[in-house]
Amino acid sequence: MSSKNAARTADRVTYVEFSLSSPAHPFVAVSALDGGAAQLETFVPRGAGSYAEYFSITGVEPEVVLARAHDHPSADARVVDRFEDGGLFEFVVDGGCPAVFLGEAGAFPCTVEGRDGSGTIGAEVPPSEDVATVIDDFLEAYPDADLTRKREQSYGTPTFGPRYLQAALEHDLTDRQREVLETAHDVGYYDWPREVTAEELADRFDISPATLHQHLRAAEQKLIALALRRA
């Protein structure tokens, strides 16, 4: 294989998509409510098996969503922004979530949505992972799931691309939040696979990983709200 063809192969991922039917998944349960719909906007690894999932949920009062989330102790939920017909929510999860399962398996969840009481979850599997193993392990872990799509495609964009970063830098981030977020973006912290760990990034600022995550989390919430705010 020529170096050019090898580069093309390395630049591709396998996209897999599953349907889910169990209301045990919060985004499926919310969509079963009259008029409810949930869509994952972005997915941010926190480290140590923890992830922040940002969902736009419409057709349901935010307080109802929070009450449902509290029934799932593995998810720490909060409202990031309120819309006329719903809101943007952050769910910090560390287990029991299909998206987390795929993330821990080395895939990148890029499509998660619930509509009419059923769910869809799609993920990009990089060449470094065995696609068949990811699929088989997911179906074994979630018996209500069915594989509905599998295709090769180009790599998706990083979790935070230039459009999202610029939206944050031009608005109300503090100087420290802007510095940490911009550096994280530049050194590949938000790339998939990640180019630098949280510990390595924290060392650049001579702060603890916990403090780094505090700065990033505050900046990310503002970033997501600004990028997705509705008129």
C-alpha cells in the first residue's frame, strides 16, 4: 500500500449506530413523555471514566427532566441554559450509560437522541479498535439494542472545533478560563483520540488536575450555552 493510500485509510473511521428501546436510558424515557425529544449536542471526556454529556431537551419542563435524572444516581444533572420549549442540560455520568460504554470501548459517541419513546446512538470507531468487538460487547451489555447501521467514513471534527471555540473566546469567559480552554484546544486535549492527558495539561499551568477540570467545566458550560443559545 502506498503512503498516500495508507494515509487515507488512517483518516477513516467506522460509524456504527444502534437503536435502543428501554426506558431505563434517561434520554429514551424523556422522549416517551408527550412532546419530549432529547438530542446529544456534545460529549466531553472528564477523565477517570467520567464524561459530561450536553443534551438539548425540548417539549418537557426542565424541572421534570431534573426529577427524572435524579432517579439515576450515576448522573449528576444541571440546567446550563433554558429555552422557550425546553433547555440545555449537562449530565456528568460515570457508568450505566450507553454513550459512556462506547467511549470506554475506544469509540466516540457522536449521535445520541431519543424520540417517541425510542433511542438512537451512533459512534465513530477508530482504526485502532476492533469494530466487531465493540459491536458485540455493546449488544451484550445492552440487550434492548439492535445494530441498525455500519459504514466507513472520514473522521469527524474534534469535540470543540473553531466555531465553538471562537464563540467562547468572544464572550464572557474569564481570562483564566479562556487561557486554559484555548491551550487545551491547541494541544489536542479535545481531539479524539486525545493528544494530551488532563494531568499533562494541568502540569503546563502548575495546577492540580481537579483545578484544571474546574476551569474547563466552567468554560465548557459557557461555550455550549453560547453556541447553542436560541433566539
